[in-house]
Amino acid sequence: MSVFLHEFKKLWNPKVLLAVLLISLFFYEFFLSFHIEYFPNGRPALDMQQIYAEMIEDYGHEMDETEFKDFQKKLEAAKEEAGVYLQNNDTAQELGVTSYEEYRKLYNEAENGIDVHEKIDKLHAEIMFDKDIDVFWEIQGFKTVQSHYNRRGQWNIKDTKYSSAQKKAEQIYKETDLQSILPFQIYENYKNLIQYTGILIVIVIFIVIGRLYLPDQKKGLLQLQYTSKMGRGLFWSKFSAGLMTTFLLTTMYLGVFFLLYSKNDTSMFWSSELSSFSFGWPLLSWYDFTFLEYIGVTVAIIYTLAFCTAVISAMISRMVSSYMVLVGLQIPAAILLILLISSFLLVYVFSLTNALWVYWVILVGLIAGSGGFLFFRSRREQRVDIT
Amino acid sequence: MIKYEMKKVFQSPLLLGLLLFFTSINVLLMADHIPSRGSVNVLSDIVGTYGEKATEETLHSMESDLQEGLVWSNSHVEGERYQSLNEALNDSDAPWKESIPQKRYEQLQILHLYSQTGSQADAFYRELDFTTFSSSVIQQHGLSGGAADTVRSQFKKIEGRKQEVAANDEHLAFFFHGLTFKMHTFLFKEIGLILLFEVMALVVLLSAYVSTYEFEQRTDLVVFSTKRGRKLMRDKLAASLCSAGIFAGGLTGLTLLVYFILFDYSQLWHSSFSNYFMRETPVPYISWWNLSFIEYVGLFVALVIAVQLIFSAISWLLSIWLKNSYLVYLAFAVVLGLFLWIPGLVPGHSPLIFAAQFSPFILMLNPHAWFTVNNPMTMFSYYELMTILSWGIGLGGLSLFRLHRFKYQAIS
């Protein structure tokens, strides 16, 4: 146990940790902060967020056809409010516009170059940007939600390559009617955040665990350690110190991440199913997860990735004899892992974008690959020459 | 002695392996554009037939060939109903498209594209006025005061350069159609940016390896106490720089070699860089000087190497300070992050916002805008040279100082 603690202490080297902390801060600044500080990003994204939140309050996590009628009533009420605004606006009066429908019609149809076009354009700019009238933005938000709901399940799937995914999509549509209320922007925002968080954690584990075996070997300590009473068991003591460190670091990073993510305030959508009407069909999931369960799955994947990274990094660290070779091997390994993360493992994982077996093959392959690496090296460790 | 230091680099199978690994990544990146290769490469036939510049004469002879094409496509439909080739090509359900060889049809289409673009060039440059861009740039970057004045005066200079381009007929030189093929972005931004990061990884690895070798092999106490001893760090700097240059040139050379084999630039080497055809955004690319494409590529490679030499020198400085290559790699990552982060902190009213751009790390992020007027934050004619020179001189001074200090430092 005391050996374990000493090895553990050696990994938490203050210089390395300082560098890791700074690298993490810059990484946050460049890749993550945008999705937290600017969410929802502008209007009508902000209005849609409020509309969705209200929907959850009024209808629960699903919206059926009768509730949808009530939803449309709200849209009509907003349009009426906009009409009142237009009736009290001088430019609108001049153009003879008294309702929201007339205003949209004129705005879309007035031909370029004529006087009316110029005026309606100016009115539009005034309402939307100069004065930022809420109700007009709200209507845009309402209409987007409405059209998503109306068009749910009407996919134009031509690609025969994904025939099994296509069947699954249609099955989900039949079973759930895609009534779940989960905004695409929230799903997308979480995807962006968790993807970069995963990449950051993998990089950090590579850096910290890379120092598991190599420093001792470079100092010539191995000859002393492996001929002592404890002997080659030290390989496992160091390894478990590495795993413990990996677990703690991953938990710390995920903890900080979810603390920051709570600023985005998405908790009301946690119990919504992923079969949302605002997703395109490739984003529907092979499993019927709720959003919270989906978050749980990504967390589990991050832990898996972190431990696989730790094993790979530790084994490289045991086999090389200079830092240059260590980092030189870590770079291609990290590139491959990051490619896997950003194309499969943390980007809409288990969605219909890829066949179901693709995700499992990658996950099982990763675990088996790093496990095998560890198994063969630890067997060799019993007999290996130490001078 | 430099020879022995460099031997350490070139005898490392890992570095050579990484060189090949990165080359294969770059080749895989190119695979994305292979499907459009056929239509891209048609241009060299056009240049071969009609000449290098889309002058009135050239356009005229292209026009007469296109007329032939019109007659020919009319002969494939009833009643010769096409008034212009444009109409014929846009007719999506024309029966004649199926009855003709695909290749002939594509050639006609592409010839039409280049002839149309060429005929718009003069008018486009006449109407383009760079001085009108200043206000939108100032607003977009939130500039005011001295910084805004700088932008306005720079745009005046750019306007002058634009008039020079039009007067020299630089804008008429044929090049791959930018809006369709995006070859400039592809080569210099997609491949170029990744290439720069790959070379940076190699250069930092090898420089720190050479420079910390004695400390890590624990030969430092022996080596640095001999008469020749302390001067070894100078040789290590020279060896790092030489190997960095060779690796930078090697990876860039290999990548470009494969690229130019895949995509046919043979007729375009001497095309002016600042041409209208290459335009991918509302603003066409304009270089600060009258450069041909091959000259631009030459300058690009030279700048890639120069930037990497600076990274090599930074790694050497970190090595002599930290004496442990793992820490050097981490410290370099921190330095990289720091210099990418700082420019965002400078307030928009001071011209310092431009001064912060003069760093090799920022320079590295925009390889597609090197030597051009196209990046508003770095639109100074000698931006690249000034960045390299100022950092080169600064690092040179710092290195001499460190070498001097190292001579008298306690070694244990």
C-alpha cells in the first residue's frame, strides 16, 4: 500500500500538473467556452429555448395532437399581439399593414427596387434589429417549432445504404409518433461540449500517465526495484496508481464540466426521449434513451476512453527509453483516438447515422486492443531482462 | 560536432516513421478531392490551346469555339431551339446530354465557365473598391481610434495595389475556378494548416531531443566539464535548426510532390497569383507583389521553413532552461496556447491589436492568406517578413544571452 501511495505521489508532479492545468484552460478557452457563454446563440434561438421550456411546463415531455392545437393557439395570440404593434406603427400604417400575415406577405413578395420594398425592408430592420421587439422573434420561434412538428416523420430517405437504419427510423416513428419535446439545439450543444471534453480528457491522460514507468527507468531505478523483495510486482503497483489517477482526473474533469454545463440550464429536458420531432432521422437513436440516459452513456464512454488511453499510454511508457519516442508514439495514438471520438464515439453516439454494430465494434475493439496490450506486456514483464 | 548532433535525429527510426505517418495523413486528405480531378485538370488543355491570359483576343477565340459547341448541341435537339450555350447547358432534361460522350460535354461546360468568368474580370475589378470595406471591417472587429485609422490607411494602399493588378493584366491569368473547385483553400488552408501543425510536432520533438540529450542520458556532468564542453549547446542549437529545416522541407516537399502529381498545375506555374479566376469569396485574392504561382509556392515553402526554425529555437531555449524534454513539450504547448490567447485580450481601440498579430503562432493559423491583402488583421505588405525578422532577432539575442549564462552556470 505504501508503495502504491509513493507511486501515486510521483504521478502528481506539480510541474506537470501546472502545465496540464494551463493547457486545459487554453483548451477550454479555444474550444469549449463559446458553447457555454453564447448559448442559446442569438435570436430566435433564445426565443425557441423559452418556447420549449414553456412547452415542457404545459404539456410534459411529449406533445400530442390536442396539445399541439393549444400550441397553435399561442402562436395565434402572439400574431395578434404583433398585429396590435403594427397598427400603432406609423410606417406600417403608411403601407396599409394591419396584421402580421400582411406584414410577412408584403415582406416576402415586394419586388426589389420599388418604393414599397424599401419601406418594408426598413420596417423589418427596425422591428427585428433596432428595437428588437420580442413578439416578432417569438413568432419566428413558434413557427419553426410548428413546422418541425408538422413535418415530423416525413423523411425523404433515398440512400439505400442504410436500409436497416431506415427501417429503424420508421419503426420509431410508428411507435412514438415522435412527440418527444427535446430541442435539436440542446442536443447539438451538448454534442459539441462533450466531444471536446472527451478529447481534452484523453489528452490529459496521455500526458499524465505517459510518466508512469519511464522516469524510473531513465534514473536506473529499475535494477534496484526489480531485484528487491517486492520485485516485479511493482509493475502492478505502478499500474494501479496509474488507474487510480486516471479515475480521479476523469472524475474531476467531468465534475468541472457538468458544473459549467449547468449554466446552460437544460435540466427540464432531461426526461425527454431522444425520439424528438425536431431531429432529422439520422439523429434518432438505436436505443430508446431519454436525454439524461444519453448523457449517462456519453459519461460511460468517456470513462472507457480514459482507461483505454491510460493503458495505451502506460504500456508505451514501459516500452520506450526516451521521452522523444514516448511522445512520438503518443501523437499518432492520440490522433487515432481523437478521430474515433469526433467521428463516432462522442458525436451522436448510437444514432442512426451509423449501423449499430459500428459503435459496438469500435468500443469492444478499443477495450480488447488495450486489454491485450496490457496482457502481453505484463506476461513479458515477468521474464524481461532489466539491464 | 554539429554532424554528430544531427546524427541523433536522422538515425531515429521514430522521427522518420512520423514523417511517413504525416505524409500519409496528408495524402489521405487529398483523396477527398480526387473525384473532381477530371474537371479540374481540363484547365491545362484550355491554357495549352488558348494561351495563359484571358485577354480579349483569347476570349474571342474561345467564343468562336463555344459557338461551334452551340451549333453542335443544337444539332442534337429538334428545331435548333437554343439561343445561347448558357441555355443549352442549363437545360436539365435535354435529350442530347445522353447521346454525347460525357467527356466532350464536360469540356464544353468548363470552357464555357472559364470564358464567362474571363469576360467578367475587367468589370469586376473596375467596380471593386477596397476603401469601402474599411467600415465593415472596423465594425466586425470592434475597432476604434488608432486601430481604425490603420485599417483605413491600409485599405487605401490595397486599393492602389488593386489598380496596379488591373493595369498589369495580372487578374486575367487563367487559374482553377475558385468558386467551383476551391483549390486555393484546399491546398493552402486545409492541407497547409495541417502540414504546419505536423511539422511543428516533428520540429519540437527533435529539437528538444537533441538539446536535452546530455541531461537525459546523464552525460551532462562529464560533457559540460570538459574544455570543449559548454560550447556543445551552441552546436546543439545549430543542429536543431538544420534538422528542423530539413524535416520541414522534407514533409512539405513530399506533400507538395504528391499534390502536384495528382492535380495538374503544369500549365499554371507562371500564371499570376492575383488572378480573378481563383476568387472564392466576394473579394479576390491579391498578393502584395506581382507573383506568379510558382513564386508564391516558393515563398510559401520558405515561410513554412522559417516559421519552423523559430519553433526550433524556442524549443532549444526551453530545453536549456528545463533540461527535461517531456517538460519542454508541455511548456511548448503552453507557450503556443498563450500566444494564441493574448491577441484576443487587446482592446479594439489601440493599434496594439495589430502588434499582437505579429507572432509566428498567429501567422501559422492563416497560411491561405500569406503574402496577400486578404486577412484584415494582418494586411501589411511585409507582415510575414516582419514577424519572422522580429522574432528571429529577438530569439537570436535571447539565445546568445542564454549561451553566455550557460557558460558560467553551476552544472549540478
